[in-house]
Amino acid sequence: MTAKPFVAPFAAAIFLAANANLGFALEAIEIVTPARAKELGLEIRANAAGPDAVRVELEFEAKGELQNYSRVALEIDEGGKLFSTSTLREEPGKPGRIIVGFAADRAALNKFTLKVVTQSSPRSRVGHVLNIHEFVDLAKLR
């Protein structure tokens, strides 16, 4: 009889103990309604970007619940499953304000979400998720 079956669990325990600070943070998710977005200071603007596209911008100040702002992710959901995600680059704007934006096909706007991520510690992260179609009235865009 050999001791090999105990090697893998023992090695895993040593790895986890040695790398405890790497963090296995769970991200709390908050689905943000238009009313809640106003409370957080999240402003969404939309403009026509051609006959079939829309340009969406999100602007906010990193204060209050967003003071530990980390990034904004653009996520595309396809049939209830995450299809793609990407961190958006901040655009130049007013000092102290965060501005990000993207353009998309108007017909696919219901697949797009923006997630404002805040992280107060390596193990404490919150994703404030905005379903874009709830914030953009396509009928008002020319």
C-alpha cells in the first residue's frame, strides 16, 4: 500500500495556505434600476450613431458607494449565457469623473450590460449591473 492518495489533497492544502492572499473573492451583484442609478450618480446618455447603431455613454463620480471604483465592464449576454466581456477604457472628461462608452446595433441593445465594479478589499467586490435597454429609449433617438 502506498501513500500516493494523500499527496494530492496535502499538496492542495499547502498551495491554498501559501497563497491565501491571492484571493478567491466572490463578486456581489446588484442589478441597478434607473431609480437606483440616479441614487448612485450613474448617468447614461445615448445618441444615434447612424441608422442602425446607438452610442451609449456612462458617466459618474467615484464617490459614495462607488468610491472604491475599479473598472467598468461591457458584457454581452446571448441567450442567458455570457457571450463576451471586456473592460472599457476611460475617456477624457471632467476631472474626477469617469466616462466610458460603446456603440452597438440598436436591435441587439437588449444583450448589452455595463457592470461598474467596486472593490474595497482583495476579497470584497461588488458589480453594479445596468441592463442598457432599461436606460435607453430607442424611439427618442433619430
